[in-house]
Amino acid sequence: MHGRRYPVTLVVRQRLNPGTQLGLVLSTRSDGPRARSSSERCTPYAPWSMGHDPDQLRYDEVARAETPRGEVVLRRRQAEGSPAVLELRVSGVFVMDTRETSTERALAQQALGLVPDPRTVLVGGLGLGFTVHELLADPRVERIDVVELEDALIGWMRDGTVPHGPGLLADRRIRVLHADLATVVEETVGATYDLVLMDVDNGPGHLVHEHNAALYEAGFLVAVRRVVQPGGVLVIWTADHAPALEDAVAGAFGGCRQVSLPVRLQEREEAYHLYVASRSMRD
Ligand SMILES: C[S@@+](CC[C@H](N)C(=O)[O-])C[C@H]1O[C@@H](n2cnc3c(N)ncnc32)[C@H](O)[C@@H]1O
């Protein structure tokens, strides 16, 4: 996912302790998640079956919700001798986990590095909160509107089902909106945000939700430009190269830069990508 050869693991501590902070553990293991659209290598929902094989993983379901779009599942994955990892699946598709989060964080870092005074931020996709966590670490940021489609996930972040959730969402700079990003952008009046960060899906080539296709197309991107302050930026996360997206962003903003972030996924060097555009000061 990111510019690191060795994934940084966020260790999920006791689920029953909602306020618990995540501990940072540097790991040199190479069995992180595959690209977001890929499945993990072990049998889903397997009971304890690790035996003495270090490659065996245990899966435990932590929470599940049925939605009109399909099921949203949070589960805990653990290899023998390794810290537990939380993973999020939507409609059977791996969305993300708490082990390899460098590109989610890089999404925020890229944007923060480009704008001198990034006070207001719109984030599409709360997920497990790593992008938001990175934003909150920057004292220049005064307000973050986070838009999340799945009400259940917001609930799990709030009630401690995701242990680091309550601490994160307690920050007064955050406002969580249960909505579709498309609706929020449509209803936003004027150039409100210094940064707009989009990580709502795996990218246009591997959509979890077909209806998200429009979020990577010209019409929506022009609407996004209108809510970005002159001098502000849009950054979009994708799992694959997305030349059509690059063209569409460039058409809307007058230019677009692709940043590829190396990430080691299941013994292979891969890359995830950010598409970065600035709104001209003269716009
Ligand atoms: C990959 S996760 C985001 C990860 C996040 N960057 C992080 O650091 O944890 C994508 C999130 O976007 C949400 N989502 C999907 N489509 C959406 C939409 N149209 N509007 C708002 N949120 C959406 C999903 O439910 C999921 O929580």
C-alpha cells in the first residue's frame, strides 16, 4: 500500500476496552493483506485450527450488519505468535485491515504537505479511521467532515467494537456524516474545504459498489472542484493505475499527478496509487 517495505502494524488491543489506544508495532513479516480487492489466503471464518503451522490464521467474526448493499463484516485475524489484526469486508470483498495502513495514512500526508494552511477537510470513507487519525495529528487542521456510507461501521467505531474508534471520534474537530459522498458534495455550498480526500472504494477498476463508479468520473470531479478552496487539493486513493481517472481529474482541475506507493503484499512488491490535483489560486 505505501512507501514502506515493511508494513507498520497497528495492534488491536482488547475489544472490551473501548478507549484503548492502538500500539505501533514495526513488523518485518511479509504476510500483509493483498490488494484490497483480493481475498486472504486462509479459509474465512475458520475456527481455531492453527496447529503448529505458522502460516495458519485464525478468524473470529467481531461484528456483522446486513445493509441494502450487502453485508458489512468486521473480523479479527491472527497468526500464531503475531498480534491480532482487524479486517473489514463489504459484500464479501476485502476492503482493508489494521495491519497495512500506510497508504491510507499517505493519503492524508500527501494532501497536508501541499497546502500551507489546511484548516478544513472533507474525507470520503471513514473505514477504520487511519486517514482521519493522520489528519488529527496535524494541529493546522481545525475541522474534518468525514462521510461514511455504512451506519453500522460508524456505530462500531463509536461503541468500541473497533477499539481505537471512540478515542479517535472523540476529537472535537471531527464531524461524522452518515451519507453518500456524492450527496454531501452535491449539497455543499461554495468552496468549503482546503483538502478533499477520497477513499471510498478500491478504485474504478475494482469497485465494491457499482454505484461508486460515478465518483471517479468527470461530472462528480467537477462538482468536487467547486467545494475545494482555491489553492486546495483533491487526493484520491486507488488500488490500480487508473488512466481514465487521471484524465477526468486533469479535465476537472487542469492537471493531475499520480503518486505510486510501493507496498509488500503477500510476498510480492505491489503498489497502490494516489491521484493528486490542486485547484488553481486563480480559479
Ligand atoms: C477503504 S475504506 C476507507 C479507509 C480509510 N481511508 C481509513 O483510513 O481507514 C472505504 C470506506 O468508504 C465507505 N464508502 C463506500 N462508498 C461510499 C460512498 N459512496 N460514500 C461514503 N462512504 C463510502 C466504505 O463503507 C468504507 O468504510
